[in-house]
Amino acid sequence: MIPRIGTGFDVHAMAEGRKMIICGIEVPHEKGLAGHSDADVGIHALCDAIYGALAEGDIGRHFPPSEENWKDADSARFLRHAAERIAARGGQLANADITIICERPKITPHAPAMRARLAELLGVDVGLISVKATTTEKLGFTGRGEGIAAQAAVIVLVP
């Protein structure tokens, strides 16, 4: 098996009247994230990392935001598709490392549930999934609480 590295990055703005969904988990917060789908910044970055490792473009190629059927879609569907693409290539996920970048909400208390949910969606052992958080020390849009960013790195083994 040949290891292939993929990276992903995503950003969503804070929005009133939306749920805060990060890595498949609803996180209590006074605001949610704006986006065409459920705006799950963690899953979107992870999908891009997987598609990148497979040289299959990005999430927008597979689920165009211009298509109305993806409006308010559960991003779990996107991640299941990415996992199916790994399997279709005869590959396997070796690991996934996701970093959520925000001042609030605090991610660390929710990280175990996020890891478990991502592992479930990907059909892998939770030990292959890392979810962690950092801040920008109150600098930039994440520091001002205007949005949340996420980055992801994966290793996918393919024949």
C-alpha cells in the first residue's frame, strides 16, 4: 500500500439562528455557522483532505453549493461519501488529524464525542482520529468570534 497525504481547510462565518455543528456533534453556543449545508467546518475540512489524498478534487466538486439539494444537508452524508471513495479505490484510512480554530465555543470538552462520531461515519477505529483545538490569541476573524476555521490532514493507504 502506498501512503498518500491529503490536507483540507475550511472556514464558516458565525450566524444567528443556526445550530453549531462541528465534527458531526451539536455544540451548545449562542450562534451557529452560516453555509449552504449544515456548515460543519470540521467535516468539510476532513472531506477535502480525503479527496485531496485520492486526487479527487474537493467537497465542492462532489457536492456543489450551487445545487439546491445540498441546502441544509447533513455533512455526515459528505463524509460517508468520502469514506466510500477510499473503499472504491481499495484503500484504507491510516489516520486523520483535525484542528478546529476558534476562541469560542470551547472544543476540548466535545473532542471525545467528535472523535467517536467521525470514526463511526468513516467506519474506522476511534484511535485513528484526532480532534483538537487552538485559538489565534484573539487575532483575526476567529479571534474576534466572527467565524471558525478548521484544518485537516489525513494519510490514506492505496494499492
